[in-house]
Amino acid sequence: MLFADTGLSDARISALFAVWSATAILAEVPSGAWADRYSRRSALVAAGVLQAAGYVLWLVLPGFFGFAAGFVLWGIGGAFASGSFEALVYDGLEAAGAADRYATVIGRTEAASLAVQVPVAIAATALFARGGYALVGWVSVGCCLAAALLATRLPDATQNTREAGYLATLRAGIAEATRTSSVRVAVLAVAALAGLNGLEEYFALLARDWGVAPRVIPLALIAVSLVGAIGSALGGWGSRLPPAGVTLGLAMASVAFGAAALARHPAGLVGITLSYGLYQLGLVVADARLQARIKGSARATVTSVTGLGGEVVAIALFVAWAVGGVTLVAAIALAVSATLSRWLKPAELRRGRWTSGSARWGG
């Protein structure tokens, strides 16, 4: 809305999104290696500061080039956070002897990030009514800086133990992500799942096409976010499921999404909501199992490789939607779900020593 009201055409707005995506893709892995080599906590601080700086540019230089520069800063900031946060949390828990709590902690974090969309949407509406884009923008800058300040208080368990140089760290992380078979398949699984999150961008359009009244769509999307938050919060419980259980849940999500798409009825929002909750649960579990397989010191780099893969999958998903619509995308989601049982199979299960209560997944 800000871009359109500033006078930008649809083509220029699309170009801005392309700049944002390209920046994120290019910065993803190098920023993960930086976090591994120097400080994951500092990477999270930088993420908040860079995003705040991006918003400042939007406010003081409204126009295509100011918006583009802001997106570059935001893209780099997002790349600094991607991988760094997961690595900081996992290594911190491992140092405390509580690595098996990772799925619970990260699941609750993801749940909070989804649930907070409700009060944020309400606050943004009130702020916009009172002060327009300027007030919303400056409050957003303050929120980003507050997040950066909070990040300075996070413990970084491995900050003083790194000896390898930057390039060596980068090579080590890429090598573990691509050459260690157990890590590689988990990277593929999480990347495939993360890419499917691009479907969220189409929920409002689907609801409109199915005849849902425009005034009801925002409320329906809030429900989707809240059920997604519940799915994420159940990540600790889901981490104790065998691979077949996770695969079944994700297959059910794909079927629910596909059935809703075929029905083309307002009631299909129920299927969308259910599928999103199951999807978020599966994503948290897959991420936890990836983190448990990473053994080297370049954890943020490996996780960033996963993020890069997720961006590529998302782009492929957008192309698939343009070519075959929602039916093709639902079929792809179901195919991804069917492969996860093999990709996420732990060493304990392959050796016939799986215990259903175990939360430790070896590589």
C-alpha cells in the first residue's frame, strides 16, 4: 500500500520484491558463516539494526530507489537472522545439557511469532488511523531496535571457541550441508518444507476466489495464524514421533489443502487452517531433527544453506502455481510429504533401535 500510494506502478513494486528476494538469496550463506566465525548474537543484533535502517530509508527517501535500498538492508538483515538464531538456541541448549528441548523451545518461539500477528495487526490499524504511514513506520523502526537491544542479552555459548577463519568456516558449513549424507537429506527436507510456506501468500486470494466476503478475510487469516501457532507450540510433542507419524501429519495437511482447493467453497478455509497447523508442526520437527544431525561448528552456515534452499523451492512453487494453479501445488506438497519419512529417518531407526519416546535423532 505504501509503495502504491507513493505512485509506483505494479511493475516497479514487483521489481522491489525481486530486489528483496535476490538480496536475501545472495546474503543467506555468507551471513551464516559470519555468524559462525564471529558471533551469532551480534548477527541477531545486526539483523534488527539493518531492518530498522531499511524502514528509515523508506520514510526519509520515499520513492523507488529509496524503497529498493531499504529492501537491500532488510534482505541482508533477514539473512543475518536466518540460521543464526537456530544455531544460537541449539548450541546454548546443548551447552546446558538440554539439546532435547530444542523442538519445544523453537516451537514456542515460532508460535509466539505467529500469535503476535493478531495484536500487531490491531495496533497497526490504530496507528495508521492516527498518523498514517509515518507513524506506523517510526514505530516499526523502534520495534526493530528494541529487538536488537534484546538480542544483546542472549547468551552465545560458542562465541569464544571459534578458531577457524571466515573462509574456512564457510567451506566447512557448505561441506557438511552437501557432503555429509545424513545432514544433506535433512537439509533437503527442511528446505522443501520451508519453501512450501510460500503458499501463505495465496491464502487471501483463495478466500476471495471462493466467495468469502472481503470483510471476513482478515478474520479468517487471523484464525489461520493462530492455528499455525498451536501447531508450532506442539513441536516438542511432535519431536517424539517416529518419521512415519510426521509424514502422516504432513500428508494430511496436503490432502486438506488440496480438498479445499478442489471444493472452491468458503468452507474450504477450514481445510486451509487445519493444513497450516499441521504444516507448522512438521516444520518445527524437521528443523529439530536437522539441528540434531549437525556435528560441526558451522551450524549457522548449514542452517543458512537450508534457508537458501527454501528460497529456491518457494520460487519454484510460485512458478508451479502460475503454470498449474492450486491443484498442481497441492500435488507437489503431497509428494514432498511422502518423501520425508525416508529423508528424516534417524540412525537409531535404521539400526532397529528406535524408541518412540526418544527425542534424540542421530546422523
